[in-house]
Amino acid sequence: LETVKAVDGISFTIDAGETFGVIGESGSGKSTLGRAVVCLLRPTGGRVLHGDVDPYSLSSRALRQSRRDYQIIFQDPNAALNPRMRILDSIREPLDIIGDLSRAERQAQAARMLDLVGLNADFGRRYPHELSGGQKQRVNIARVLTVRPRLIVCDEVVAALDVSIRADILNLFTDLQREFGLTYLFITHDIGVVSHVSSRIAVMYLGRFMEMGPAETITRHPLHPY
């Protein structure tokens, strides 16, 4: 039987402070690529490097430490939240797991991130079912920010949201990038979204990059028929 490779023959780097967009249709391998970057999937061949470090060469303890710097936000904002936890508790949870701050410091950090994504303190006392899709996605963004990552994989982060609020979330990503010097790997199937946020774009099809270059060049003067 022939083996189907979800991602194959891809090589790229993401510069610090950059938004690198990956666009392709469903099943092209985008999410597999994103999960490999943050060590949720171990590549069967090739290497992922975080800076100059191969994360899989680290001890399990060192890998846990390293993974704080490489986070992911998923497409479905509802599925990413525990329905039994209040919002502020969900945001604070990564800090609770790390455990290197006092409870008061963790609570203050979580409250600050909630405010930073445009939700007031009242939202912290609510449960996920009491929030809209856009508000839940803001919560997921706040939770990732608590650990101060260097790179965030944004996997179809606005695909499940109403068109009316997508621009607000995309603008929030831009503002946060400016404030924290974040680096993004932005995965989407929407050419409008990827061209709005990205400095460079890779076009993915059947597990490979068909084309890669500056956002304006890819969107206005594509070389590949796909």
C-alpha cells in the first residue's frame, strides 16, 4: 500500500516578529504542519527547530519548559474551553500548571490578560456558555498570552466566527503583536484573511508548498495555477 504523507518536503523559517501565513483548502496539511511546529505532533521525518534547538533532543522537563514559548490557538473557541470552569480560572490554568508564581500573582496576571483582549472583569466570573463565539476566542487568546510565548500558531482562528467580528479579532492580533513582539504562524483557507495579516504567505496543496513569497506578490501576481 502506498503511504499518504500529510506534510512532505516542506522547508521554511519564520522570522522573529513576523506573521507567516499558510493558506490552503481543507485536507492540504495546514493543521498538521501547525501542530508539528508546537510539538503536538512528532514528525516522522525531518526536524522542527525552535531557534537553533531541536525540541525533541531535550529532556522531557526541558521540553515542557521550551514549549511555553510555542503555543497554538485552535479553530473552535468553544471546544477549547472547559465548560465547568469560570473564564478567569481557564485563563489562569496555564500559570497554575507552571506553578512558579504565587496564587495572587497568577490571578493578577490572568485578570490583566482578560482586560488586554478587551473583556472586563465581569467576564472572568462567567462560564463559557454565557459568552459569544468572538468573546470565547478572546479568552483563548488571553490564556495563551499568560505564558508569554515567542510564537503563536493561529489555526483557522476566525473561521468559526461571524464575519461581523472577524475584523475585530484580526485587529486584536495585530495590536498584541505590536505590544508583545509576537511571531505568528497564521493558518487559514481564506485569502482575504491571510493577505490582511501576513507579511509572507505560503500556498499549501496536498502536503506541499506550491508557492511562497511576500503577501502582496502571492495575492496579486501568483505564479502557480492553484
